[in-house]
Amino acid sequence: MRFLTVSGPPSSGKTSVILRVIEALQARQKKIGVVKYDCLMTDDDLLYAKKGVLVKKGLSGSQCPDHFFVSNIEACVGWGRENDCDFLISESAGLCNRCSPHIKDITAVCVIDNLSGINTPRKIGPMLKSADIVVITKGDIVSQAEREVFASRVKQVNPGAVIMNINGITGQGAFELTTLFEDASDIETLKGMKLRFSMPSALCSYCLGETRIGDEYQTGNVRKMEA
Amino acid sequence: MNYHDLLKIPLAQLLAEYPYLEDFFSSFGLQLQAGDQTLQQYFDALDPDKLLDLGLSREQLGKSLHDFLAGMLSLEDSTEKVESLTIIGGYDKSGTAEALEITLRPGQIICIVGPTGSGKSRLLADIEWVAQGDTPTRRRILINGAVPDGKWRFSTEHKLVAQLSQNMNFVMDLTAEEFVRMHAESRLVTDPEEKVTQILKQANQLAGEQFRSDTPVTSLSGGQSRALMIADMAILSRSPIVLIDEIENAGIDRKKALELLVREEKIILMATHDPILALMGDQRLVIKNGGIARIIHSSDTERKNLAKLEELDNTLLALRNRIRSGDTLEVIIQ
Ligand SMILES: Nc1nc2c(ncn2[C@@H]2O[C@H](COP(=O)(O)OP(=O)(O)O)[C@@H](O)[C@H]2O)c(=O)[nH]1
Ligand SMILES: Nc1ncnc2c1ncn2[C@@H]1O[C@H](COP(=O)(O)OP(=O)(O)O)[C@@H](O)[C@H]1O
Ligand SMILES: [Mg+2]
Ligand SMILES: [Mg+2]
Ligand SMILES: [Zn+2]
Ligand SMILES: [Zn+2]
């Protein structure tokens, strides 16, 4: 089973791009499973189900969705295998720019959009900087030169990635992207594999549910700004 | 010069030669200081805690640095010149073979005509992707008569094709000059300032209405944006093939714009229904039902009509200018 992790900022076009890729893969009679991770709510699972692919959704609630992701993804890979999927795709929103779901030796895709501002590529952490494929969406809204400038800013922070412009609505470029999905890592299990980058060591009282403000309530790994 | 040689050069010397290296590090939140230290020494001395805070690992930064330097060095390789582009026919939407082979050469203008949905954009996309029977049309594209190197497909340094697409909007909060400079820098050209001056000057020669270099790109008119994009493409782009997808024609000197691109010895393919542009082309590919149905070579009679069309066009342009200056149109031909 080929497995890929797809992540990116909210509303960057992850679901749209995955849907366009699904259409192209289905045209080649492939069986596809999607695992959708989100924090509070998502309707993306309905969109995937409409395409007739297998869907599983996980809501992390009070946890960082990427921490939640890594605690659950191995079981999901098992689920995909049991169901004889040819492809398993995970979608997770990068809500915290510091965490990233990307796993070593698993094809990692980051979706980012042209409207997010030229400094955004610099601000996103390992989710973008360690991805193998960077998909840039919403190029239909801006001029060619602006697309190039944006892509060059992405290239600067991840010079080794394959960078592709995809239109999440019309699917322009999705065919080409699908050929890269066909080359994605073929796996049996995630056991023994490692994240590409450690997740932040946030273990302070607030992680554990504290709401009160003041020094006396702050325990664990607390860091202070310079005055 | 290879990657390992670069690592041994003192930063002062390295930065003088490759000034954009500084921006590479600053995009990761790191500062590179010109001095006696070599790049390797600088890299080895980076504080692991600081890297962790920046969301970086030494391993990943090392890989990025390697990829960046490799890309930078590959710009110095002279790329193989594109002497010809061959389109080998595939199948239309009904599965009928196109059964043709078309070879295009630098300096030629090829127009692509056909109704909406007929497959004009698909043909342009086949060329951009250097299709090898692996797209819905099953067309194949050859460069200099052979299946080209895979590098054309994904490389940003050696892009085969530059595309000028319908949309001319900007969302970036930059002036025309800042924008062009950022674009020039992103291409890692050695003389960005000179390029910026050239592009702004050229754009103003193409635009119907002049604009200043401190005009925000978001307030350029459609014609001014198109002029800026064409000048930018002609002067900055190294790509030997230019694809133009149904560009609107108002507010720009079309003839000068095409001449500028042709002068740069590019192969130009243009999806258009504009009669003047169509007649400026050497040939027209007529697209029907996803396939190239016919090839029309512009005839001498057609070319003679071009002069008439231009006259009509100038008449309309003069009327437009009169409206702009507050004139009435009770008398159309003065
Ligand atoms: N214009 C345009 N809109 C897009 C494109 N890709 C996605 N969108 C729109 O952007 C919005 C967010 O997309 P979605 O796929 O839900 O993003 P996600 O949150 O990353 O999964 C939706 O309204 C999409 O229709 C694109 O290439 N062009
Ligand atoms: N030969 C072909 N076989 C199968 N599908 C095709 C073929 N040519 C074009 N198409 C598809 O037809 C649709 C319309 O084509 P497009 O290039 O967007 O048309 P146009 O630009 O002329 O409006 C696209 O989805 C395209 O992929
Ligand atoms: Mg989504
Ligand atoms: Mg089109
Ligand atoms: Zn997190
Ligand atoms: Zn905490």
C-alpha cells in the first residue's frame, strides 16, 4: 500500500487537491483510503465519502492535532491494509507551525496557497521545510510572475522539494501530481519508523488544563520572554 | 566548483560572489556574517538549541543547504540550447489518432485556436509537462528531436517553458519596482538592478498608459500588468519556450510585445482568438474535440489583410483615447 502524509495550513486547499488526485487515481481503478485529522470539527470526510473512497476521521479535541496524529497513524495504516487499499492518504491541518506529521521514508506533501503572503513559507516549520512535495494552490487568482515569486520563496526554504502548482478547483496539474503519488513509499506498517522532526516539548501546566494566569500556576516546561 | 569546494570558502568571499546566500540563511531565521570563517565552520558552530527553537535539525538544514547550493551551481552550467520542439500526435477525445508530427523552431509564433473546452489548454499543458504518452491526449513531446532529460519536468532552474496565463492579478503588497526586484532576485541573476531598470523601461514602452516604478502592483491597470509581465518574461526568463493562454489584448501594444519575445529567440505558442495575433503567427493549430484537427499556414493574402486589421484596430484605439480625454464621438472619422 502506498502511503502519503498531506498537511498544510487551514484552507490552503488540501482537501481540494486530494479530491482531484483521487479522481485521477480512480480513473486508473485504484482503491483509496483517506484519514482525516482535525482539531474541532470537519466535514471533509463527507466530501471524501461522496467520491466513494474509504474514510476515517479523527478529532484531536484538546490535544495538538499533530501529537494526536502520531499516536494514531500506525493503527490507521493497519486499517488501510486490512481494507486492501492501494493508496492511503492522510490529511492533517498544520494548526501549530512547529509540529509536523511527516515521517522519515514516507512521502510527505505540504499544501500551501499563493494568497497566504510571501513571508508565510518562512514562518512554517518542518511541515513545509521537510516535505518531499510542495503543492501550491490558488495560482488562478494571481499572475504568473507572482506565482513564480511565491514558488521561489518556497524553494528557498525547501530547495530539495518538488514544487508543483495545482488548481484545487479545476484540477489543473493534478494529473501530473498523481504520477508522483504513484511513486510514493510502499509500506506494510509504520512500526519502527520515525517522525522527521521532534514535536515541541510543551509540557507545562497549561498543557494539562490550567486556565488561571499568574506565576504560581506555571509549572513544568515554562519559558519567559525577555522583559 | 562543486558543493564541497563551496563549503571551504571564507564567508566574506562567498557572499561577495553569491550574495543571495545571505537571504537563504535568513529565510531560516539565521544570520550569515561576512568574515574569515568558512561555510563549513559556520554550519558546524550552529547551536543545536537555537536550531531546535527555529524548528530545524542540523540534518535537515544540511540537506537544504546542499540542495540550494546544487541548484545555484547548476545555474552556471550552460544548458543545452533548444533548437526544435516536436509535437507527436496522440488521440482526440473520441480516441481518433491525430496522426501528425509538428516541429517548431525558435523565433516562430504558433497560434492555437478552437472553442472553449476543445483542448487548447491541454495542448499547452502537454508541452509544459514534456508529455511522453502519459497524459490524457497521449501526445509525445521531443526536444531537439529526442526524448528530453527528465530535469525539464520538475526543475525550477531549468524550466523549459515560461507561461503567461490569463490572470494578471496581484495580491502582494509591493511596488512595481520592488516586485520586479524580488522576481529578479528569485532568479538568482547576477545584475538584478540592471534587470529591474530594463524591465520597467520596456514595460512602459508596451503599456498604453505609463506607470511609475513606485506604483503598487495591485493598482496597475490590466494593460499595465500585462505589459509588465511580458517585459518581465522577455528579460528575466531563461525558458526557451513561451506559452500564452488567451491573454486579453486591451491596453498593450501587442505587436511590440510579440516582437520583444521573438527577438529573444523563443518558441511562442499562443492560445488566442484575436485576429491580429492570429495573423501574426506563422501557423495556426486548429483544436477540435481534444485533437489538432488542422494546421493552417498564414497565407500571403492573410498577411496583407493584417495591415487592414491593424488600421481598424488603430481607429478603435484612437476612439478609445478620445473618450478617455473627454471628447464626444459625434464624428467618428476626423
Ligand atoms: N481559486 C481557488 N480556490 C481554491 C483552490 N484550491 C482550493 N480552493 C478553495 O479554497 C477553499 C479551501 O479549500 P480546502 O480544500 O477545503 O482547504 P483545506 O482546509 O486545506 O482542506 C475552498 O473554498 C476551495 O474551493 C484553487 O486552486 N483556486
Ligand atoms: N485528447 C484528449 N483526450 C482526453 N481529454 C482531453 C483531450 N484534450 C483535452 N481533454 C480534456 O478536455 C477538457 C477541456 O480542455 P481544455 O484544454 O481546458 O480546453 P480549452 O482550453 O480549449 O477551453 C480538459 O479536462 C482536458 O483535460
Ligand atoms: Mg480540508
Ligand atoms: Mg483554456
Ligand atoms: Zn503542535
Ligand atoms: Zn503547555
